[in-house]
Amino acid sequence: MKIDGVFSGGGIKGFALIGAYEEIENRGLHFVRLAGTSAGSIVAALIAAGYTSREIYHLVDELDPVTLLDPRKTIIPFKFAKWLLLYWKLGLYKGNELERWLKEKLEAKGLRTFADLPPNTLRVVASDLSNGQMVVLPEDLEKYGISPGSFSIAKAIRISCSIPYFFEPVKMRSQDGTNVLVDGGVLSNFPMWLFDKDNVKKVRPVLGIKLSANEFGHQKHKINNGIELFGALFETMKDAHDSRYISKRHAENIIFIPTEGVVTTEFHLTEEKKKAIVEFGREHAKQFLSKWTY
């Protein structure tokens, strides 16, 4: 059966999305349109490119996530340089390796720009900090004077994955000057609203895969110092918009995968933990899909 799919962000937790996708495939469900934020945009793009769940698993299994962390070369002692570059470059890592890897894997399936896909097949969310706006790629590229079809899919995903202070933001020029774009999760970590809107008849069933326990059981933040305050601030920005949108009706079409034991930027994962996260996603999808009525 044909469905539309939405994949949430979650950094390295996104391995669970691969396991969930395998179970979705096993049920004979096929995605027509896909949307995602951050890690969810990576999985959505690989599915849109035609990769099966098994192929995606092999791609990430052969990938050492640490290789995606590409610090700038400098003669300054690293500990000092790290904070100096964070101040000037706005991120600890460049993000070029992530984009290069994505470009290589997408081109292997014949995808370079959004023009290589049928219209509306793939949409990813980013955040424009300069203008204080959510950006949906590729359609919002027209705001920057860019033809949506000409834009690199790998670049769009790299933008959606640019976790603030972790990866350098992507700068995009427009008539109004330079705009700083970062991870879409800052404004919408789970863009279910792109396909499932109140009072609008759905074209086909919409299935969401969200890396959280559920829509109502958010763990209370403990705030006792400045670092915990920043963490709570970022988590609130990331989740509040989508939590307000998700009603009980929407929740009936969402696979919730709790991943509290994994840190978003835990790139130094052991092979055992990586496989455990994938299996965790598969099991939660299996439980959900056994009862899903669409």
C-alpha cells in the first residue's frame, strides 16, 4: 500500500529510524512522499533515492560516524583552537564530510538535485536564524532567488542537520544579504504538519516516526546551572512547536521510539550500541504496525 512518511530528527539516535523502516517495508508499505528534519531528512532522502532498509543499514554499518566530524586544521593547540573556531565559525565541525558522504550515496542512485525527483517527493526542514523563519526545502529556496529544482539534495540535508554550535551553519546569500541556516529541529523537529493537516483531506495515509517516548510524556527538565539551562532551552525550542500540533488523533498515526539512553551527538558509538538502537526502532515499529488501522 502507498503511504506518505515523516521522520523526526534526533542526531545519532536516527539509527532507530532505519530499524523502523525495515519493519514498514516488511508490512508491504511503500512511501510516495517523504519529509524529515535533521537525521530524519537523511533517512527520508535515502528512501526517496530508492534504497531499501537493508541497503541503508549496510551504508551506515560501514560508516564510522566519527569520520563525519571534520574539524578545521590549525596550528593553534586544539583545545584553544576549538573554542576560538566555535566563536568565529559558529560550529566545532565543518559539516563538509557529511555532505560529501550524502552526495556520494545519492549520486549512486542517480540523484543530485531536487529536479531528479518527482515534484513533492522529498521535503526537508531547516531554520533561517537571520530571518527568524522556518524553511521548507526545496520550495522555500525561491525566497533566496534559487530555483528549487537546481539545488543539491545533499546540501539541503546538510543544512537540516547543522546542529547549532556542533556543525557550522550554512550561509546562503539573497538580495537582503547573507542568511545563516541551521538544523530544522530548532523550529520543527517532526514536520508531520506537512502532510497531515486538520480540515484537509489526506491524499493517502500518513505515517510518522518520532524519536521520543510519546507526545504527552516529556521528561521534566532539571535546571540547576547555565549548561542545563541551555540544554533545556534547546530541547524546548526543538519540541514545543510539534508537541502543540500533535493531537490524540495525529498520535494514532505515529510510531514513538523512546531513545532516552542515547545522546544526540554521541558519535563515538560502539557497534553493539549502534545495532541495539536499530533493533529498538524495529521492535517499536513492529508493535505499532501490528495494531495500526489506516
